[in-house]
Amino acid sequence: MTSTLQPQNEVQSGVYTFSSRPRPVPSRPKYRNSSPLLNEEQGSYGNIMYDRHVVRGNTYSQNITSQPNPVEFLRQQETRRKSMSRKSVNEHFGLKMPDPLEARKNIDVQIETYLEELSDHIEDASMECQTDMFLEKPATPLFIPAKTGQDAATQIEEGELFDFDVEVQPVLQVLVGKTIEQALLEVEEEEELASLRSQQWVFKEIHDAELVEVQRLEERERRLRVEEENRIKQQKAVLEKEKETAEKIAARAFAQQYMSDLLPPVFYNLRDSGYFYDPVKRDLETKFLPWLMKEVNNTLELRYVARTVLDMLIQDSSHQRLKAFQLQE
């Protein structure tokens, strides 16, 4: 959570207001960790006394903060930028020794194998030589620089500094005491761990029993809820069926009452229009009578054809007899 304390000098001098961005509440587990010895990451909590946003001292006195000058602020920013760029260039192109600690200074120290006496003047000489024929290079001798300066030594005789038998007793007592104390602490820690494990086991059994009971109650609640929902659905279905039946009965009664005066005229009109008929009479009219008429027409046509053919035969025979009679005369 980010908290901000802003002084409002323009509206109310010396008055501080607190504002924080809204955030969701973190979810907490229902039970604590099963093992109190595990160092699991817990939620981070802060002490408000060490928060740099909290104002120290009285808050009822006037607190006037000076506004920075924009020109001076820009100048400081430019100076800081130049110094940072110079520092980066120096770090990139050259080695820089670390700054010494307070009240100390850096000095040059020889780190070679053999120490040499440092002098301000270095003796040098220029010489020329003519190279001879190539010869095998001998083994390079080990370089041992020339000794410079004077040696100093201090001799300490036996028993001058301290007596080992006398001085070692307090050290030995401290070591033995610390060893015994550490062993006792380890034994106590093991006993405490065993006690914590037994308590943890008891707590786990209680927790498992409570969890089983909670699951049983949840299952019972679920069954009751499902049964209640089913009963509600059945009751709603019964009510809807009764409502639908009542509506059908009312519609049927209204239709019967409304159609009671319309049925006789409608039936008369339908009967006159031919919608109500005798099946035998309709069958005779639509099937038998047309077939009978068709057969009669066919029979009459055959008789007419036969009569026509007979007339043609009689006429032909008459003409032939007439011609024969005329030829005889």
C-alpha cells in the first residue's frame, strides 16, 4: 500500500492529508500452516514508525516548505548530468583506485616477491653492441634482485611474552563451557522439536477430523439445497400445469358459450354448400353415374358404327344389283 502525505499550504497551512490508492484485500487461508517450523513466506508488514512518509513531531504547527527555483533546479540538473558523464568516461577509459576510508589515505605498496628499495632517481645508461652468431640460449637463471637496505630483527626469549600453561586455562575453560552450552542447547532444541512435532501431529489429526466434519456438513447442505431446488421446480411445474389446465377449461367454456348460437346457421350453410353429404349418394354421383354414362356412350357409339357399316353394305349391294340389272337390260 502506498501512502502519501501532502502539505496543503495554499488551503490550510500545517494540515496534512492522507490518501491511498484502493486495493483488494489479500486473501487469507482459513487455517494456519500445518507445520509451525516451516519458514514460509508470510505477508509483508511494515512498521509505521519507520515510514519516511510519516511526519515526526507535532502536526498542528505551521509547516512551510520553500518552493525550489526553476532556474537553479535546471542548473543543478545540468551540473549533475555533466559530472555523471565525466565519471562514466573515466570509468570506461581509465582505471581508478577506490576512495580511501575516513581518516586514511592510499599509498603505493610493492606486491612483488622480492622487495626493492624505492628511490626517486632511476639510474640508466645507453650502450651499443654488435650481435654475434646465433648461439643456443642458455637456461635463464632465477632472478634474485640485489639486496638493498638494512635488516632488522628482534629476538624473543622463551617465557618473555606469556606462559602457555597459565594463559591457556581461561581459553580452555571458555571453549569447554561453550561446547557444553552448545550441546545443552542442541539437546533442548531436539526436545522442543519433538514436542512441536507431537503437537503438530495432534493438531493435524484435529484439523483432519474438522475437515471431514466440514465436508460432511457441506455435502449434507448440498443435498438439502438440491432437494429444495427439485421440490421448488416440481411445485412450479404443478402450478404451471394447473394454470394451463384452468386456462384451457376457461377457453373451452367460452368457446362453447360463444359457438352455441353460431352452430345451427353454420351447419345449415355448410349443408347447403355441400360440405355435409351422404357417402353412398356422393359415391353414386361421383363414381357410378359417370362410369355408367361413359359405358352407355361407348355402347351407343359401337351401335352407331355398326349401323353405319350395315347401311354402307346395304347401299353397296344395292348399287351392285342395280348395275347388274341395268347391264342385263
